[in-house]
Amino acid sequence: MQSSVSGRVLIVLGALSAFGPLATDLYLPALPELADDLGATDSAAQLTVTACLVGLALGQLVVGPVSDRFGRRRPLIIGVGAFAVMSALCALAPGMGALTGLRLLQGFAGGAGVVIARAVVRDLFGTAAVARVLSLLLLVSGTAPVLAPVIGAQLLHLTSWRGLFAVLTLVGCLLLTAATFTIRESLPAADRIPGGPAGSLRQITLVLRDGYSLCFILVVACTGGLLFAYIAMSPFVFQDGYGMSAQAYSAVFATNAVGMVLAGRLNVLLLRRIGTVRSLRVGLTTALAGATALTVVTALDLPLVLVLVLLFLTVPPLGMIFPNATALALDAHASRAGAASGLTGVAQFGVGGTIAPVVAWLAGTGTVTMAATMMGSVVLAFALSRVASRHPAAGPPALPGPAQATSARQAPTRPAGMDATPPSAGVTG
């Protein structure tokens, strides 16, 4: 365990963890144009978002355990390079079917960056510090959803949706260079898990058997449903429903993204005072109140300004929810951080990412539908967090290795919401 990491490494890890919002958000303002250009429906255009999210989920599920076996660095470099190639092919896609398939592969490759960034954090820090470091990463990766739709909307003045994928290609090449020269191997050979695919499957099974961790993985899944209902439906809600321009919509999106970054910073402060569990509860309670009020306001067709205010109360708390729920999900699994991180990614991008298109297919993409989907997702997340608080905090035995001794759950009798004293999660250099 390290007491600190350099600021440069932290920035690169944050950028790698931003693959999800970067790949999905940059072209969100272009979704209506993309549908018109390829002669497809809005739901078909929305499916390209879903395909990327499913790819991100599957990539994390596969690459996470692979990194437990072969180390973090080599799978990371291969994945980031493949992301750049797939982005270039997306820019050349001849039709909606080809684009959807390429988006799936693009997301799969991007999943390597997301899952390995979290695994590296778990390699380097004790459990109680992980939530703080993930919150700090959010301050870095949070600039992606802030800047991506704004940049995408402005680039649409100069290019088409294809040009936006060319930009993603350039970003992939830059991240490949940065990762190659910055990220060192964080998992020593002696701590790697042998056994091939069967061994990887066993590690996934061990994580799923830990009911405490599973509850928090499902919290990530449900709040992922809230996030992606907002991501996938909001372009149509605000541009088609409320008549906003692509630039105005990008400003709304950026405002909520800034809110997530600020909530992540607040989370860092709260963690030192009230601990991971209680900080998570603050985020869930705030999001629940906002989503409930938003559903009422949209059902009554009240003014747009109220919708925007309540949306800001609902979305930014995710900056508190995701770092805390992820840290708690990884709590007892230092020796299989890749597998646990992969399952968390599947929960967020796979399970969470499929909620919105299913609801849209059944009920459309209206304002009330978006709000109700967000409310239902956070209600389930809140309930699961309460179940976890009553579950025995004792996971399956970790495999031998120096990281094993860092689990804060070696002291399961500590009061709920209180963390063991962590090593410093400082930033140097």
C-alpha cells in the first residue's frame, strides 16, 4: 500500500475512468442529427448509446479478471489502443446497424480503462481510503461530462456526428500515449491469481457470494439506471419536448455535470467526518427527494425552471453515491480487485444502462417517463443500501497476498458508517 500517488498518475487514472461519459456524452447533442442522417428512428439512435454502455459493462467483466491474472498494465494498453481504432471505424460507419455494432466494440475496449483505473486504486490504497481517492478521480473524470457535450455541440457547427467520432479517435490516441508513459504495473506477479478462465470465473463467483458487497454492487446498478435514464432520454426531452437548441441542452447537461464534480468534492470532506456508509446515505437521500419531486412536477406539467432545479437536486448526488458504493463493494476483495471492479462496472453500465432503453421502448422518452424512471431507480438503490446495513459485514476469505491485510472489514464489529483509519490518500508531485 502506498500513502500517496503523484498528481500526474491521478490525472491519468481519472482520464481513464472517464471513458464512459466521454464515449457517450460527446455525441449526445448529435443524436437527433444522427438519426436523420442514417434514416433511423430516435429509439434506434438511442440504441447506439445503449450498445456502448453494454460494451463498457462486458469489457469490464472480462478485462477485470484478466488483469487479476496478467497484471494491470498490459490489458490497459491493449484496451485503450483498441478504443482508438474502434472510434475511427465508428466515424466511417455506413449505417445504423454497423454503427451500433462498432459502438459495442468501442465500449468493450473502453471498459479496460474504467475497470483497471478502479483496480489500480484498490491496489494502491487501503479500503477506507478508496472512497476518497475515487472521489478525487471524479474531480478529474468529472470534467469529461462537463466538457464533452459542450464541445460536441460547438463542434457540430463545424462538422457532423462523424467528426465527433474522429475527435474520440484523437482522444484515444492521447490517452494511449499518457497511459504508456505514466501508469506502472501496480499488481506484483506474486499477488496475481492463476487458473485461466476457470480461475477468473471463481473470483467472480466469490464476489457474488458476498452478500454485503453484492448489495452495494446492486446500489451501483440502480443508480446507474438513474444516470443513464437521464443521459439517454434528456436529449429528446429537452431538444424535442422543450424545443432547446443543441447548445442550450449542452449547457443544462454541463451544469448537472459540474454539480456531480462539486458533490464529489463535498464527499471527500464528509468522508473524514461521518464515514463511507453515512456519506452514501446522504447522497441517496438527496437524490431520492429530488427524483420524487421531479416526478410530481413533470406529471403536473409545471414550468421548465422547476424541472431544471429539481434535476440539479437529483443528478449531482451521484458524485457522492458512486464513489462510496464502489468502495464498499470492493471492501473485502483486495486480492481480486479486478473481478470486483468488473462486476461493479457491469452493474453500472450493463444493468443500469439497459433500464432506460427498455423503459423508452415501453413508454417512450417523455419528461414524465424520464423522471419516473429516475425515481424508481433511486428508490431501489436506497432500499438496497438499507438491506446492506443489516447484512453481516463478512465477505468470503481473500486469497493470500499483502493486500489482504488492508480490508477494513477485518473489524466487522465497527459501528455502521464508521471506517477504520486509512492511510493517507494524498497527492504528491
